[in-house]
Amino acid sequence: MCLSACGAAPEKESNSVRPVEAVKDLLLQLISLQKASGCWEMDNALAEVFGKTKKEVVKQTPTQVDKGVWATVLALIWLHGFKMDAQVEWQFVAMKAVTWIRNQKVVSLSESVRAGTGGGIVSKIISSPTGVPYSLSLTAHVSSPNTIIKVESRCLLESDVPQYRPYKRNSDRLVSVIMSGTAFVYDEEMTRYKLLWTDPACEIEVPERLTVSYEAVKSAGLEQRCEALSVRQATEEEILLVHSKEYLEAVKQTPYLSLEDLMTFTQQYGDVYFHPNIYHCAKLAIGATLQLVDSVMTGKVRNGMALVRPPGHHSQRSEASGFCVFNNVAIAAHYAKKHYNLNRVLIVDWDIHHGQGVQYSFEEDPSVLYFSWHRYEHQRFWPNLAESDYDSVGKGKGAGFNINVPWNKIGMTNSDYLSVFFHVLLPVAYEFDPELVLVCAGFDSGIGDPEGRMCATPEIFGHLTHLLMSLANGRLCFVLEGGYNLTSLAQSVCQTLQTLLGDPTSLLTGIGSPCHSALDSVHNVRAVHQKYWGCFKHTAESIVSDPSTKRCRVEDGEKKEEDKTEEKTEDMKWPEPLPRPAPPVHTVVVITTELHGSLPEGCQHLGEIAQTYIEEAEKLRKEHFEDMSHEKSLECLQSVVSVLGKIKNKEVRNGLVMVSDVCVSVSCAVQHALKSFCDRVLVVFVGDHVTVDISSGRVLLVQFCSKEPEGVTSHYHVPVCLRKGVRCRASVMQAVLGLLLPLAYEFNPGLVLEVLADSAGLEVSVWVQISSLLQGLAQGRTLTLLQGCDRDMVRATCASLSGSPAPSLSPLGLPLAEDVEAIESQRLRLQARWGLLLNTISGSRTESQDG
């Protein structure tokens, strides 16, 4: 992109000055284009470039839009950080911009323009000997010399463009616009404090929590695959984003206190200890967290994890608590909002203890959505707060933006955790549409932990991570909190980091109905938040059940009885997670010739089909499709068999085939997959006409359609018939999160077959979200079949399959009442067979699971 490149070939004089009116004319064309497409919001900062007010600019009469404007579009996206209503639209705008620039074959170009007092834009393209631009830098003075925005990028490839995401920047801040890779933050210095006296409540918080986790990451070869970030100390200004000046001054004195004075200082707080080096380590923990946020927000990396100590989510404005000195994640949220102009930050806290410090920091703030699940047991478990119950929803403008899911019994499993994600967190998160996701990654909610006493295996954290990666354009920051079983902690850290790196997820077995206690909490949370969130609004009216989290309150001094038959936590055994190797090729595609121009990184064309696959295809044709004789149909059959063969042999992770007859291709794919390498196939079909044999129980068909199929009674055929077909994105996502994903995880397929038979009305961004979420199943083994799809749909699907983050769906809007009724009807029909569909205690068949 460059303003100087807009329209015509480069002028001979490299520093010529373009008249102000000519520049304004090009920019006004952009505004006309922007207004027509509905992609961007006009803001006053952009209006200043025109020397006009916002009102004056949007009323301009459009002039003819030429290809040069696409370049200007890309410039203004980078320079002004527009808020996108439809993220995927600007991605393809950017693709066109890069294509146009590439075609200019500019050797070098530099031009200055003036647009009002003190304003100007300088841009430059540097080309390789072949004429393809490989670098781009921009510096913009919008309204005064003090407002400077600088952008640098690497090779301008179309495969990189879908990963770009702009943000406004303050003076002299360098911005990287390529978003890929995973950051890892660790510093041994944070292990250099420990408990110096006897305190049974604190003895489990040891330096080995960090060293064991780090050694596991290192020995698994994960550290070398990550972008290593240096650690810095937090400034006092950053600490004061959350904490009081008085508290900070008190903590600053701890390095100089005697052991006796440290003990006295500690006693004013609950379940925490101080050490002469803990203030230094606490500042490093914040600094490491903020380094991670900076790297993600500037696009240096897509996501990352910070192994820090001390943890932070219990710490309050003027109080240390629960091993926490400063609130790392709360400070990070305030920091991100301040420095990156964010309007929506999601904090997911899966630590087994309630992060009351985070809740108190944002309970009146609608710009931060805080979600926490935590062991509660009717207020008998630490921190023993009434505010940790499900009915604490936030205050004032923040009402509805605090979601507590209390665990009222121990022993929660993978199924319970998935149930909460599918029926509570994800529906709200998609409606909230965060720009950044921060995770309080406490692994004391994993199996074997003496604090949590839960039964969720390390593998589940990889899956929960994957489900979050489709939010916020993939911008995730994981910050370590608790975790006290060193084996479970290390395994869970590695599972999480592997998913962030893009490795195939582990297989999850034994997924089914959540327990009665978990359903009780899910039911109550959905009921109390019904008035705040559209995803719950049209569901059947829920009355909060006999408030389980309000009964069984324990009187002071009352002794809690334990189940004598319960297995001791330290004696629990579980299998070590299996390796998660990635095939050498991520995605192989079979597409039409006109789409061969460029593919995302990680995608390859299928190439010549091996004779073995040709013979297998012919055998399949003779057995099941004897009447098939059309040449194109035979070629499609061979391509499908070839791609499945490569998936079976672990040569590729997934594939895409453009087909001429989708019904025949689906049938071929299912038959061949079941016969050659997998026990179960999940078919996700978008279209009205499909014929798949589901009688064996080895095929689950979930069909998004505009016409209700007649006579469907099988639990293995799930027609999702929506009023506007697939045009209402909120309705589609409601069905995906509340029906498709629970069904898919319980079915546990060996292959996912996703099929788009008719893309009319289905937004590219919605399809990409579906595709991204489904890749957490079957270890990523996915075959996508497309029929009649346009270039943008094909390219976006390729990008999704090859690991690019899914675009935002904002604004999602509300699902249609009729659609919610149809979805709920299917859920009720199927929940007797598929227990993960349960989201209320009525109809539960799991009462016996509770002790």
C-alpha cells in the first residue's frame, strides 16, 4: 500500500509532491467505498487527514473507484486502526491491495504529500530484483508532529495478509503487522523466593512449580519452537493501574524487613507469605505478563504463555491474598486497554480458586468480561466468599459482565468442563466479541491436584485452549496462576502450549453427560444471566432452581464431613498424555486452475495422484457407484480418495477438494474413510440435499438447511433448520455452540467431513469459524468438500485449514426467536442419547453420579 502508488505508474522524480486536492480525491473515493461496504467506521482522526469534520467526509459524493484505492485502503487500515464490523471483508480488501502493488513492479518509490497544517504521509516500497515488493514502511503525521505512526512489515505475501490486524499507536511506537507464532516467557529469577517459616496453608507454593514446568516445556522441544521474550520489571505506574499507593509502598519495604518483621507483615493478609526477594519477583511477574501482551498486540506473535511466580488473581487493591502479591492479569487488562485502545477484553479464569481480586477490579466495568469457574462447595471452600457464587453478576454498568460458575462438589471431569464452555462461556464470549483474551491459567483444576481434587485430565486444557483460539482473531495470553501437583501441572502446561503452537489436539475419550451438580451450576448461571445476554434470552424461561449454592451454608466452626471411601489425591493415577506429532504438510488442496495464484503458508496442491489411489477409487466406484462415468466425477473421486489416503498415512493433517457433485463425493468420502482408517465420521453439511447412510451408528450427520427434512427420527441425523437458512450469523453460531460442538465431542469422530454445498447466504467469516472450531476434533483430521463456492470462500477455507486465526464475527447480534426454538427442539429430542447437550437439571439422567 502507499498513497504515492495510488492510481498511476510511479513518476520519474522520486520526491515529487502530489497536489493536496489530488490526494484528498483519492481518499474521498476510499470513504465512498467504505460507506458502501459497511466495513469500517469513520472517525475524527481519519477526517483530519481530509481537513474536514467526520460529518462532512461521510457526505461526500463518490467518484470513480480505481484499483489504486485498494492500496489506500490498506494504508488507512494500518495507520488509523479502524474497528471492523466484518473482519473477513477487510482481509480480502487487503489481499487485493497487495496484488495491485505487486503488479506495479515498482523498483523504488518515495513521495511526500501535505494534507493540512503540519500533516503529511511518507511511504516507501522497496522491491526485490524480480519486482515483487518485500518490505513496506509508513510514517504518518496526521495533525501534529507529535502524532507519529510507524509500521514495518516483512515480505508482502497474500498468504500473510489475513493475519494483519491494525491498532492505533502512540508516539514513536514500532508496530509489526505480521501475526504468527507463539511467545514463551520464563525467567529463573522468579524461582528465587520461598517460604521461610512453617505454615501448612502455604507450603504447597514452591519454586519447583516453575522449574518443573519449564523443564517439561524444554524437554518436549516446545521452548525452541516459541518466540522467547525477555522479562522486565514492572514500573510503579503499571502496578498502580490496579493497586493503591499505600499498598505498593508497604510491599516495597519487604526486602529490608527481618524474618520476624516479615512474619508480622504477612499476618495481616490471608494465605500468603512474603520473602525479601518476593517484591522483585512480583515485579518480574507483571513485567513478563506485559511483555507478552505487547508482543501479541503488536503482532510480533499471535499468542503466548508466561510462566510466572508469584501468581496474581487473588490480590486486591490493597491486599495480598492466596500466594498473590500483585494482580498480574488485572494489571495486564488495564494496560492493554490503556495502551492499545481496546474496548473489550475477556478474562478466562480456570484456576480452581475464585479470582476474587480480578472480580473486584472489574465488577463495574463493562469493557472487561470476567469468567471464573472455581471450587465453591456452597461457600465451604476458600476464599469462602458469598461473592463467588453464581448470582454475583457485576455491579452498575458492569452487571452481566461477571460470570461465576461454582463447583459444589469435587471430582469434576472433562465432560463437566466442556459443558460449561459450550453452554455458558463460549455463547457469551462470541456475543461479547473480545479484542484480546487473557487466561488465568491455574492448573490446580487438573487431575491429582491437592487443592482442586478434580478429575479433568491434562489433555482437556489443550482442547479448552483450542476453543478459545477462534476468539479475538487468535490473540490469547496465558498467564500461570495455581497448580500444585507437579506432574499434572507440567503436563497441563505442555498440553496448553502445544495447542497454542498449532499441534493437533489429543483424542478425548469417555465424554458424556456432565454430573448433576455441574448441571445445577450451569442451569443457574444461564438463568441469572438471561436478562444480560442475547444468547440466553430466547431460551425456555428458566427459574433458578432451588438455589443449591445458597443451601448447606456452613455455620462457623461446623465440621465438614469427608467421604471415607474417597481416593486420596496423592494416590490418583492417570496415563501420561500421548505425543501430538504434526504431519509434515498441514493442508493439501484440489482447486480449480484460476484459484492457483496463491495459497496460504502450509497449503500445498495435491499434484499427481498416485496409481495406488487411482486403483482404490476405481474399486470404490465399482462397489458403490457403478453408474458413475462422467470424467469430472471420476477425477473428484480419485482426489477424495487420494487426500484421505494422505490423511490416513499422516502425510497431511487435512485437505480441501472442490467437487462437482457434492452428494456423491460425500458418500464416497464416508464409505472410504470408514473402510480404510476410522471407526466414526462426523459429517457437517451445509445444504438441503444430502444422502448419507447413518444406520450403522458410525456416522453422525449434522445438517444446516433451509428446509426441514421429512421423517427424521434418528439420533444420528441432526437437521438444523433455521428461518433464514444460514443468513443469521447469531442463529448459526447458537446452533454450532449449543448443538454441533457438544454432539461432536461426545461422538468423538476419527474424521471430520465438513461440506459446503451452497454458500449462498452463509458469510465467509461464519464458515471459517465453524471450520476452525471443528479442527479440535479427530486430531485435526478434516476433509472439506466445497461445491459452487466463490474465490473468497475457497481462500478463506484454505487459510482456516492451514491454521490462520478465524476472523471476528462482530457484531453478532441476537439469534432469531424462531431459530432458538428450533435449536432447542433438537436439543431436547437428542439429549437422552447425547448427554453433553444437557444444560439444565431437568431431564438429567446423571443424578446417580453425585455422592
